[in-house]
Amino acid sequence: MVTEINFPCWRCYYCRSGLYTHCPHKKTLGIDFDGGLAEYFTAPLEALHPVDGLDPAEATEVEPLAAVLNAVGQVAPAPSARAAVIGSGNLALLTCQVLKLMGVDHVAVVRPDSPKAKHLASLGIATVPLQDAAVYASENTPEGLGFDFVFECSGDPSALNLAIRIARPRGVIHLKSTPGSPFTADMTQAVVKELRIVGTRCGGFAEFGKAVELLKAGKVRPIITSTFEGVENAEEALRRSLERAEVKVVIRL
């Protein structure tokens, strides 16, 4: 089983409106109570999703994949769309794979020294260096005006500004990372271009179910770069997860 991370009250206005991940009374796993690294925790039955037949290590990707599906579910690119994905980490890799399944022509915008970019290549996804993104957009999009969709998955506070630069007029920017500090962005240009900036976070029940299906079918391939055996190696696993080359670090119990 895998669990959702938001446990709502199911009684308030937002829960009754179907927006239970925004419940003002919700408890979040690992934030409002121990659970992210706990040996045991308690979750309500409705938050659990069966993953029979799925490797437990791969099941750790259900929650982030559900978050990506939440984004494309809110404002979905058409198969004819051109998209850019900023980043080369776990969310970027999952986003690129989902766009590929949707038939969307896309490219990943990465730091020139990103050690994770090789995983994008292994998935058959083209990359363009960060500093060349604007030039690439001008040469590879209609009239050179930019991408229909830009997915910001890097966590870099300056990435919104780049997204605005490479998005076309009336394009859509999906914010899929939470850098923890204010973005620096040219909002005047965002207004002139009439851009839609969409922030999305956790997936809900439907997205969790779909994420499990995609992983079971092998349609989305988790990139797990390091695996540690036993909780006694948790400290080393956490250290490893901070290294730039790591995408996903898993501890098997």
C-alpha cells in the first residue's frame, strides 16, 4: 500500500467541494505529525492505495507522479503543443515521461553541468542548456515566440523568469516546484504576453490511482539512483540524497 500525504477533515467547505487537499483542517504526513521517517504511522483507510505487483522501491514514485498528473489534469497540453520542462531532477523526469505519453513535443532545459541530464537522454528526451533556452525557443517554435507550455520543475527561484521569457503569448506556465524563497520574475512581461501561471501541488485520489496504473504498466519508468538496505543506513541515505547526481534515493526495510 502507499498512502496519500494529506489527511482532511471531510466536513469543511473545501472537502465537500472536492478540494480535500486544500482542507484548512488537514493533517499532513511528516509535517503535522511523525510519519515521513517513522517506523510506523497511522493513516485513514481512504488515504491508502493498493500497489500489489509493484516493486516497493518503485512505489515511492506514486506520490510525486500523482502530483505531475494533477498539473496536466488542471491545464492539459494538446498533443500538438510544444513544451519545455525546466530541470533535470525527479519531478522533471516524471513530467517529461508524462508529456511523452500524451504525445506532446517537448524538450528539457537543464544546467550545462547537470549530472542528472544523462537520465533524460536515456529516456530519449532532448535537452538544451539553460543559457541557450531563449535562443532555442526562437529557432524551434512558431514565429519564434516561445513554447505553448513551460513546466518549472527545478526549484530555482530564478526559473519563473526564464519560463516567462520562453513561453509564447497566452502560453501556460506550470509551477511544479517549491523553492522556499520568493521568485524573481518580470511580471510585466507576463502581463504583456497574457500568460497563465498555474501552481499545482499534491495529487488526489484519482491521480494516485492513475499513477499506480502507469507504474505497474511500465509506462513511466522511475529513476532510482541509490538504494540502501535497512533503517540503520538511513543517515547515509539522507546524505547521499543531497548529492547533485542523485535523482531518487530509497531505503529498503
